[in-house]
Amino acid sequence: MVLATNPGEIPRRQRVCDPCAAHAHSSAVLYEAEDSALGPRFRAKTDAAERATVTEELLRVKDEVEQRAAAPQESAYGSLSFLVASAVGFAAAFWFLKDEVALSNPAIWILLAGFVKNVYEVVGRISATRQFTDGVTDPEKVFSGMDLDATDDLSTAPTSTAASATSATSEKLKENKYASVKITAAQSDELIASSQKSLDKVLELANTDVTKDSAWTQEVPTTENITVYSRDGKPSRIYKCEGEIPLSPDELFDELYTNLETSNVWNVTAAESNVICKLDETTDLVHLISAPALGGMISSRDFVNTRTWRRQDGGGYVIANSYAGKNILKTQKGITRGENGPTGWVILPHPTSPFKSRLIWILNMDIKGYFPTSVIRKGSISEVSCFVRNLRRYIARNAAKDEHAPENDSTNVQ
């Protein structure tokens, strides 16, 4: 979801829970009422001006972030270890001076106050950490799958001028971000070979009859008309989700593979999805960044993966992602580097309709960090469920727009 409360404010993509999504939806209704009152032409001009302001603001903030990254990581005063050392220092000074100086001396009370303050801050930080870990029991808050109905309509096409400016700015930022990535011929061959192994593994898992394999456990999804199974695996538990998607195999391939960099329009858990470089005709290197959760208490995760695809005999596709290693791209401050095992989609023709597909999603993702296993498991089930649900709603929304487009055009002509 893109959050911005005031005109000109920088939008922040954030994963939210359902109550927050409902609140956002009610706010969106007010904006729609405003659109009706002021008229589309007035709103279009306002939006174009706001986009230019936001673009300039994003560039300014980017420069500030880069400057902060070059500065020292953190002040010592923000360190828990410094607070502990400071408290010990105050306690030692108070202990040695209590018999040498009268209790009426202000220095004694200053030392005591400093000691108490440091102890209070240390206890507060430790308590906050424990409360956070113990309190995260709702998977929807860890891997939030917000309904598309509660999001802003990001698929609305901007004016051509604003779109061109935004696209050019995005390409420039992307080019600067990945300028340090250099892939040698030997690395490229190794990554391509690894991605092919992952693709074969994804296909093997997709073809497994989970109803006859005791290693697989049936899970309860949070979305209708899908099945979810899971089993132990490395680097994390493996999930297999299967369901129908109202797109032909070719169209679904374009949505999941070709349109990766714009998939965050409907995939609300993704903050950024970028193609770093191509390795061959069917393989590339991608960088994926998830949106933070719980208002930023769970930081963003990023994944550097190889991505490859293969067309299947008889129709359909296999798309596979696999961990590319930790040395290709430096980690960013405030973002935790995750790791993928063989992960991907198998797109199969529908048995009764050429306009539908069967989608099998194999998920094997280690987000790192210290979370209860039960929360990660429930969160992963919610993740795959919400992914399918939001994809279906995005497709339905686009289909509805296409149906009404001729009518709208004729209305405008009149």
C-alpha cells in the first residue's frame, strides 16, 4: 500500500493489517468524493503537479540517505552496550564517592540520577524487544496480505509527460544502484547452471503427488479455491500452493515474469522488484525488496536471485528463482538479506478453458531473524494465499476496466 497523508508527502509502501487497510479504504472514499466534486480535469492537473514535486523530493531524500550511509553507522548513545557501560560507570562513581562526600553534595545525586536513568533505558529496550517477539502471533501482521480493495488504484495511468519523467528517474536510480555489480563470465556460467538446477527442482516438487507423500502436510489457506501443502526443507520449510488463475498461460507468464518490475502494483508485500542484468536469453539476475511490516518493526528483507524460465512441451511455463550468493550485491542499511531455496511457478494450461491457467507456486524462503517457528509457518501460508488472492483481484479489476472502456470512450465523444 502506498501511504501519503498530505499533498507532496513522499509515499511509503507499507504492509498493513486488515483494520489499517479498512481505514485506508475509508480515506480513499473521501478522495473519490473530492474527485467527483472538483472534476477529473482539475484532479489531473493537480496530480501532475504533485508527481513532479514527489519526484524532486524522492531525489532529495535519496541524496540524504546516501550521505547518512557514508557517515558513521550510529551514535554511541543509541547503543545498548553503551547504556550498560554508562550505568556501570555511574554506579562505580557513586559507590566510591558515597563515603567521601556528604549526601548533601549535589554530585552524589547527579550520579544517582544518571545511574537510574541508564538502568531505566536499558530495561525499557530489553522489555520492548521481548514484547515485540512475544506479541507477534498473528501471521497477517508478519506477512500482511492486504486486499486490493483497500489499496489506492495504482493501475490508473498517469499523464504521458509525468509517466515519462517518472520512468526516466526510475531508470537512472536503478542504474546508479546497481552500477557496482560486475558479473564475470565464470560467475555467469555458474549462476546459469545453478538456476537450471533450481528450475528442475521446482518442476520436481510441482509434479510430486502430495496426497501420497507422507512428508507433505496439508495446510489451511486464507483464500478460497486454492490448496496449500508444506514439508521440511532447506534453507526453510517448503510450501506448495495450487489454484486457478483467470489468464491464459501466455498472459500469466507475462504477468509473473515479463512485468516483474511493476508487480508491486498488485503484490502489496513487494516494495521493489528490479532486474539487475541479463545472463542469457532466459536467465537474469534480480533484486527483490519486501515492504516492512508492523510499522517498520519488522524491517524489509531483500533477496538477490537468479531467475530463469523454460517453456514446457504441451504448453505452459516454468519460472524459477534461486539464491545468487551474498557477494554480488552489498546489503543496505536497515534491510536484512534473506535467502531463497528453489522457488518458482509452474504455469499449466487449464483442462477446460484456454482463457485460464493452473498455477503451482513452490515457495522456499528464509527471511532470517528470530521469530517463532509457528508464526513463520502461519505467515508463509498467509503469504501464498494473499499473493493468489491479490493477483486474481488485480486481473478482475483490469478485466472490468476493459469491459467499460468502449462505453467510456463513447461518452467522452458525446
